[in-house]
Amino acid sequence: MSPFLIAYLSRLHWTQPPAVDLDTLRELHLRHNCAIPFENLDVLLPREIQLDDQSLEDKLLTARRGGYCFEQNGLFERALKEIGFNVRSVLGRVVLANPPQMPPRTHRLLLVELAGERWIADVGFGGQTLTAPIRLLADKEQATPHGVYRLLNEGNDWILQFLHHEHWQSMYQFDLEKQYFTDYVMGNFWSAHWPQSHFRHHLLMCRHLPEGGKLTLTNFQFTRWEQGHTVEKRTLPDVESLYLLLQDTFGIGVDDHKNGFTLADLAAVMSAFETHPEAEK
């Protein structure tokens, strides 16, 4: 087992040798969601997000930071490959907000082929991401620990939807065409630098909990969910409280010399948001 895989499994609190089977894929998927939070802080600092293997390992494993889809699914793909899974990345177009025209390919997800079946895995879509792989089958409701999903098929395109208050909401559209590393670099750059990208205007964070709950953060607004329902919602009073919450509740590392960040760094980011709790004082 490589040093990378040892570090990855340790981050997920996984102790037994991983097998190449569906149970392992499901368990790794959920543990990844629960251990490595979704977050976009580097976009706001701002820092360039690097997608090479060493950069992802340094940030998400050594520094105990999180990341967004290009980082999360890049790390997950590498781990699955080293275990022995047949897996590759594909790219999707996010349609969650019903855009007026077809958006670019800015979401990275994974296609896994296992025992003659194809599965979609995705640990990088924030609060609504899959927390278990689902089979690549059209019009079939598939339950995960954190919700029910289905796939629609239109020609070469697939659309992932989730069930939200008895209504199906489309998340993203994708096909199975081969992608190259440069395609991920392009989508990553667009997501981090396009002026209208929501990653540039809000601090976003999510960590899933094993029994169906999740923790989310939008700027200073913290929410705890259980089975799709809000059980706690509060506005953090200041940047100091936010800095502690990121560490204590989301498990974000702050001390790494390269990928960490100081209280002053965070304060500079948050001062730009109109939702700052001290903005009207």
C-alpha cells in the first residue's frame, strides 16, 4: 500500500485492507463525505487551486483542508484507482439554478465500472452531493444515506436529479466522453475566476454526518440538518467565532505553512460580504 493510500485511508478512519467491491465503494464514498469537507475558501483568499496529485494530497490530506469538486473527486479517483477500481472522471454542466442558457462543463464526477455495471460517484457537489454511488440507470429512484436520486437519459446526455420536498430537482447534466487533465484545469479556472461564479461571492462549506445529517455554512450562517430538516440555525457573531467553527465543527486545518490560513486571512475575506454580522453596527 502506497504512502498516499495509507494517508487517505487514515483521513477516513479506515483501518482494514480495502477490497474492490461495492460494499467498499459505498463505505469509502460515505466516509469521504463525512471526513473531508466541501469548501471554497481558497477561491476567496485568493489562492490558485492546483489539481496535480501532490497538491491535492498536500492540501486535503496533510493540511486537513477541504475543497470543491475538482479537488474532491480528483483525490477520490486517485484513491479508488490505487485500490484497484476501474474509475475515471467525467465532466458535467450544473443546471441546479435553471440557467437561461447551457452552462460550461464545470463539475467533475466519477464513473466507476464494477462487476459489469456502471456507477456514478460524486463526493464534490456540496450540500446536495451523493453520499453513495448510484447505478447508471435511467428513471430509477435510488436511495442514499442523505437522500433519493434518479438519472434521466436524453441521447448521450444524463441528468442527475434529487428528490426535494416531493419535487425532482435537476443538479447537473453530463455525458460519458473521455476527458483530459487539461479539461479539468479549464473548468477549475472558470469556476474560480469567472466574475459571476458563486464560489467568488460566498464562503460555502458542508460536512456530512454518518447517520443522514449534515452541517452547512454560507458566510456567517451555520445550519445543522437531520434527514433533510433543519434542527439548528444560527448566525455567528464575529470572525473569531467563525474561525473556531471551521476548526472544531468542520475539522478544517489552519496551521499548515502552505495550505493553512490565519484569523487575519479569514477576516480579510469575510469583510467583503454584506452578510457580515457587524456590517450594520
